[in-house]
Amino acid sequence: MNPTPRPDMSANAPSITVDLPTIKVPDHPQWPALSTAEKEALKTEIKTLLKQRNAVLVAHYYTDADLQALAEETGGCVADSLEMARFGAEQEAETLVVCGVRFMGETSKILNPEKQVIMPDLAATCSLDEGCPADQFSAFCDQYPDHTVVVYANTSVEVKARSDWVVTSGIALPIVQHLAERGEKILWAPDRHLGHYVQHISGAEMIFWPGSCVVHEEFKSVALERTRRLHPNAAVLVHPESPQNIVDQADVIGSTTALIKAVKEMKNREFIVATDGGIFYKMQQMAPDKVLIEAPTAGEGATCVSCAHCPWMGMNSLQNLAQVLRSGENAIEIDPAVRERAVKPIQRMLDFAKTHGIGMQNKGNA
Ligand code: 13P
Ligand code: SF4
């Protein structure tokens, strides 16, 4: 496919004036190195504790490879955020141990209020969630009462509770297309890049909250052009949280699951990958003979302290997973009244996915 550049949509989009909070991006955690024997001992302990607690691991593709492998070995799930949400709801286990970022744990708890949901580190957040405070967002929505409010899953429980639909990157486009066909105007939050991409394809009438992902923001267009020249036969895979000038160079644009699927199914031998490097574990597992190249970031001059690696996803490790299973601490608690409102737009998304057969077979192996 030849990438087709398009006009900068952000120039035409209605802009809003909100004083967004300054997001404190942590350094990527440096976990003490473990010897092979220490690692094996921790894994054995975690497996025993999972059984004792009747618990199951639900891990995102961006987490450490050891955690993804452990989730697979113990009958848990490694997936994108849509499948993580669905997987938890299908489990008989009493405890869901969510290795990912906080909104993923909260979504699991919203869908499974009767289960205990714990996370290795409750401080593992997301720049999109941090950049969309519920009170400011609610005031923004109040200005557009005739718009359908569609929010990305990477948001707080309170923001979800203010929405009509929750979407993940794996289902955002079909849902917005569906709403556009019904003639609905859309208020979209918080990721403006994903929003602009979806608007470009669907033609929907949309206004945007100006949020972004600090990890995907760091992919650089000129450097990517250079990398493409060096690898002319490589397919370019891009997560739609990336800026438009990166998306415009993509051969495949999609959720983490869609990008893994592309590596497995496309004939190309080389792939330039513009998303968090944690995804390489599953890509390599699915297609061991393929060559994966990280899309270039700003490197030294970057504002992101850990380019192409989400520092919040990096807060999950074997060490703190074992600790949380020993102690049972770090449980997600949600106000029942807010949960009651937040579950409706999430359930709407899951029902839509079921009716339209979206992502139903993607559990763990893309
Ligand atoms: P996916 O739903 O595509 O896994 O994306 C979640 C995310 O946070 C990407 O940065
Ligand atoms: Fe949030 Fe970006 Fe990290 Fe995904 S990669 S969890 S969008 S900060």
C-alpha cells in the first residue's frame, strides 16, 4: 500500500480552551536484575499464589515479556484492552490480577464488581487518563448537549460515567461509523490523534478533547521516512494514538491486536513498528522468522523519558506481582453509584462487539 498523505485535520477541528493539568511522566522504572534462579523462584511462587487465591492474570501486550509469558503459562490472558475487559468477565476465578495500567484494572472492576481486582502498582496510570480530569470534561460536555459522548477506554471511571459510549482502539472506528450513519454528532475524548484518524475514515461530525499519549507522541515523521528508505520492503505498522504524520506513512493502522495479526499474516519479512516495544514479545512469538524494527523516536531530545516504552506499563514486574499476591493489597475500589453509570457505556461497547463479531477470537494469540 502506498501511504496517502492527507490534510492536517487538527487545523480544522474545533478547538477548546481548557487548562489541562501538567502530566508528570515518571522515569521508566529500573527493576533490580534477577538471576535465572531468582526469576524461576519468583515465577514458581506466583504460580502457587495464583492457585491459592483462585486468581487469574490479565496482562496487556505492553507489559514485561516475563509477565506475558507467565499469564500464558497459567491460563490467563495477554491481550489488547478490549479483550482484557471481556476476558475478566468470562472467568470463574475470584480474583483478577490486572498487569497493565489503572484504567484496565478499573474496567475489570466495573464489569466484575463481585470479584476482587488487584494490580501490581495502583500508580500505573496513563497520560490520556491524567490529561482528562472528570470535572473539566463534564463541563466541556455540558457545552455540547446535542452531541453523543464517546470516550476512549483510557479514562477514569468518572469520565466513563459521563459518557454514552466507551471504545477501545480495536472498536472505535466501527462504533463511530455506526453513530455517523445514525446522523449523530460526536464529542470525542481524550486522544485527539485516534479521534482525528477515526473522523478521517468515517466522515463523522466530531469535536475533540485535546489529549494525547506521551509514548506515541514521540514517533518522529522525518526519522520514520529515513527508516523506510533504509528498509524499502518493510511494512509500516502504526497504532492510531500516533500523530497524523506517522499514521500517514502506515501500511497498517490498528489496535495492538491488529498490528500483531499483521506481522503474522503479511508476506513482508521486515516490519517497522510504531507502538510500545513491549508488543515485540507477542509479535516474535507469533512470527519468529520476521524482523521487527522499532520506529524511531526523538531519542535524546525527547520530552518522553522512555520513548516507545510506556513508563506506567513498566511499573509491572515479577517482583511487585509476587508482592501483591502475597499481601492481597492494591485492590481497586469503585463507588457503586459511579460504577452503575460507568458500566452502561462499557456494556454498550461489548454488546456492539458481540453483535458485529469484533475481536471475538483474538484472545492471547492475536
Ligand atoms: P490497545 O487497546 O490497542 O491495546 O491500546 C491500549 C493502549 O493503551 C495503547 O497505548
Ligand atoms: Fe496510556 Fe500511552 Fe501508556 Fe497506552 S502507551 S497506557 S495510551 S500512556
